[in-house]
Amino acid sequence: MLTAVLFTSCKSKMATEKSSFSKGADVGWLPQMEATGYKFYDTDGSEKDCLQLLKDRGINTIRLRVWVNPNDDKASGHCSPEETVVMAVRAQKMGMRIMINFHYSDSWADPGKQNKPAAWAKHSFPELLTDVYQHTFDVLQLLKKAGVTPEWVQVGNEIPGGMLWPEGNTDNFNQLAQLLNKGYEATKAIDSKIKVIVHLDEGNKSEKFRWFFDKATENKVKYDVIGLSYYPYWIKTDYQSTILDLENNMKDMASRYNKEVMVVEVGGDYTLVQNTKEMLEATIKAVKSVPDNKGLGVIYWEPQGEKSWSGYQLNAWLPDGKPSPALDAFKE
């Protein structure tokens, strides 16, 4: 009787954790930072594991990008399937929830570039469909064998113009739909409970999202969650002038397509600590305001990627190796 009660209690606790708000960090650079000798410190000056520092600030989710055959460049390489598995296991052992982000490229894929992996470069469209399915399935199978089933899988990274150009360009939306559906099908073949995300940039731009997801509906794209990036810095505005647009767009997406929404990338200027903290607080509030608990969470992109190591302005780390107080926005 007691065993049954404990089991039910444990199951209930796990269900609550899974349904709770996701506060995340994309830390694809972390293994390279550690390998090159970068040290992370707490506010008292003690050296600590970066993931522990993030967890102490309320982070409960880790997002990891996967490249097909990456090089070993410090900042634009690594993130191979094998390295991703190691990081996912490490994060899960610390109680983190896991999101896997498939770029379907050997390096960065984003709105300005969606280059096919070199190994797929000369493949026909039917072969590309197989490539997407097999790569997605194989990586998730590697993770599963290591004891990790991610909660979310992102099929493509910031794809307002499509992916695997030119075949998967939005000019060929029917082909893009087929590619996305192969990623979806491979994910669900591993575990039907994994939520599949389709991700666009500029989450404050309703017209862009309506156009893309209307086309996705028309072409029968299968997905569970609409992922958004939100970077006021890149659109050269303060968050105060665009945060309502982000909120309204998320609410529109949730009701128009009956989907959950999630800010899967966010970031602010590391030199503007208070502004970035307030931007994060406002973003979290906006996502939580989506009706029916359809706003799933907010993920900071490479918060630990301190400027002297990465050259990246939108990290959330201080030059002395300590977390920026901006990350306190993730604390309850």
C-alpha cells in the first residue's frame, strides 16, 4: 500500500515538473569553453560547474544544437551527435530538462544561411528526405541508448526561409513541409511524447509568423510547438517597444493554430545588466500570459558565452567569469 502511494506521489511530482514553466539556457559552447581552460565562478569567487551556476539561478532546461559533420573550430564547430549526447547526459544528471535543436547543417543554420551538410550536398530531394529522417532518428536513438529522451526536439533552426536550400526553401513550401514532416516522424518513432518545435526568428513580427504557419497548415506540416526567437538588440529597439508585439503574436499563434508556444532563444547586451534583466522578466511574463498554459518557457541563448571567449555581445556573463545578475530574472 505504502509503495503504491509513494509511486503515485512520485509520478505526480514528475508530471508536475514536466508541465512546469521551462527556464532554459542553450549552452552549445560550454564543452569547448571548458576544453580551452575557461573557468566559471560564483559570486563569492569560488570555482563552480557552469551548469550548477545556471541551476542556482533557476535554470531547469538545457538546449543543445546538433550539427551533422562539424569541424573542430572553437566557436563554429563541435556539437556533433556524440558530443551532444555527452552534454545531454551531463545536464540530465543535474535534473535538467532537455531540448535538442537540429540544424541539418555542418555549422550554423539561421535565416541568412541554410547550407546542406557536405555529405548531403549532391543528394536528390528523395535522398534528402531520407537523410533528415535517418539523421534525426539516429541522434535521438543515441540519446535514448544513453538514457536521455528529450522533452522537445526542434526540427530546423530559425527557418523563415526554409532549410536545406535550395530544395527546402520556402519558395518550395511543399518540399519544405515534407522535410519537416520527416523530422517529426523520426522524432515520434523514438517517443511519441516528445514535442516537436518549428522555429522562426523575430518573434515580435506577427505578419512573418502568420504567413509561415498559414503555409505550414496549408501544406500539412506536423508539429506541436511554435518556437520564437526574441532579440531586441538585433532589431535595434529597446524591448519596451516590442514586448507587447511578442506577447500578442504568441497569443495569436496559440489561438490561430491551437499550438503551444515557446521563446526558444532570447538574449540581451551583457553590458546593460539591468535592462537585460528587465527584458527577461518581461519576456517570461509575456509567455506566461498566453492563455490555457500554452506558453511553455523561455531559453537564453549561450548565457555562459562570456565576451572574451566568444566575442558574443548578448551573453549573460561578467568578464570575471561570474554569472551576470541579469540571470536572476529566472529565479522564482
